[in-house]
Amino acid sequence: MSDAFAARLLAWFDHAGRHDLPWQHPRSPYRVWLSEIMLQQTRVATVIPYFQRFVAALPELPALAAASQEQVLALWSGLGYYARARNLHAAAKLCTERHAGKLPRGIDELQALPGIGRSTAAAIAAQAWGARHAILDGNVKRVLARYHGVEGWPNLPRVEKALWALAEGHLPDARLADYTQAQMDLGATVCTRADPACLLCPLRDDCVARREGRTAELPTPRPGKVLPQRHATVLWLEDAHGRILLQQRPPAGIWAALWTLPQADDADAAREWFARHLHGDFGLGEALPPVDHAFSHYRLQLQPLRWRGIESRLAVGDNEGLRWVAPGDLDRLGIPAPIRRLLVPA
């Protein structure tokens, strides 16, 4: 396979790529790793302030390993996909136990850590140590599918296998950190999902999708799927001091271990929960506008009900999973994004 792909991409990166991202200066294995985990399913512009806040609090891997899960989730709060934060924390602890507090350099050892798959391991190794490994994230799949005219949804095993082979075939012998970043930058800024800027693309002359006018068709979209709709009631309860009652979610499942408003499947279940834990009249709750949130496999509509000046029963104080929290202390806890937006409007 010709190396024109890599040469053109690197030449473009030198003048048009992103060279001032916070994890690039200073560049360290820990900072590269953290950025790669945060960038999974999240845009760069969204990640930057979270990354800066995270490294300010936990600047090195040993500090992350020593932190509590509650602190890690609080720093991650609002970024979503919280399994990433829990895996990051678990991986840091494993590095402390098995690798003297450092990220391992071997690709297999990296993939053995929670939350690190093949492409993420390759991206870390290439950017942290200049190792020669191909990546295949969503941006790279899109670039390769268009450039080579690859048919089929990229996450189908046979299509993904073909894309991996193409990614490995294009690898240059040098400048692996720059090449890795260049691929991600091209996909994020030029070869975008909608309205790609083909006239600015360094690969345009040999791109099958551009030549055949098929950039809107490639990569092949995922087969259509209608997400089911679920509903729940959340209780926004404030005591006489303005503190808000939060409940910690179970350690597994949606929003695992995060703090959220007490939630019930419907109004009847909410009424029963209210009667067990609180004094007052459930019927006085103020119905607020519904809150919609989409997960990867279903949509959730939350119906908030709000009470002020509520009084708790002893069960609240006796239950470790319930906590009265002052509004000024909300930032110290990991709280799901839709709940945080409800409690702390922009």
C-alpha cells in the first residue's frame, strides 16, 4: 500500500492540526491516558475543562489511585458515561499494585487494564512513547471508510476487521504520535460526519467517497433502531435550611454510585417512598417540566416533583444512602448531568 496517505496527512497536520491541547503540554503517559478515556464518545471542546479540573486535583497516577471513588466521580460529574471514571480509578489502582505506580508500556498490558480497548491502548502507546500501533476510533473509521469506499456499518465485525487492516497498512515508520493525532484531527475537523470539508482535505485526490459523490452515504449508517421510552418520577426535596435530599445509586447499573434525587418508577411508588422517609403532604409537591435524557439503549423522561421546607423522618439520618446536601456542596459529589442541570440551572 502506498505511503502517500500518511505523508499527506502529516504534511496537513503540521500546519492545520491541533498542537495546543492541554494534554499535549506537558505530555506524559498519565495525561495522554486520561485524555483518551475522556475523549471516548465525547468531543474535545467538552473534554478540555473537565481534563483541566481533573489534573489540577489529581495531577499524577498515584494521586488518582489514592483518591476515593466519590472524589473521582465528583470530578467527572457532568461528563457522562461514568463507567469510564470507575474504570479509570480501578486501572490506576492496578497500576499501583502491578506496575510500580506507572502505566505499562506494553500494548497487551495496557489492554489488560479496565476501560482500555485495542484502539485506546494503541493511541496511548503511540502518543506517550511513539510506539508503532494503529488506532481505529470513530473518526478514523469514517476517514478510512470514505477514503477506500468501504461498504457496511463500521462496527460490524467483518467491516471492522477490514478497517483495522487498512489502518495498519497506512502506518508510517516515524512520527507516530503526530500521525495518531493527525488522524483524529482530520476526522474531527475536516472529514466530519455531516458536511465534510472535502476541499480542505489532504486526501481528497484519492478519496473514493469524494470521487463518487458518496460522502453522505459512507460510512454506512447503523441499521435503524427505535429506542424505547421509559418514565420515572424524581423527588426534589428541600428542608427548612434549603438542603436537598440526595440518594446514592446502587454500585452497578445506570448512574452507578452517583448521587441523584430519589427516583421511583411512577407516582404511586414515589408516594410510598415519601411516606416511609418524610413528614408532610405528598400532594403538595410542585410538578416541574419533564426532563428528557437519552442513554445508548433507551430514552428516559423524568417528572420532577418539588417540595420546600420538608421534614425528614429518622430513617434519613440512619440510611447511608441518603444525604441532605447544601446547594454549595453539590460540586463535591458525582451527580448525573440531567439532575445537575435541574438543580443548578445555567
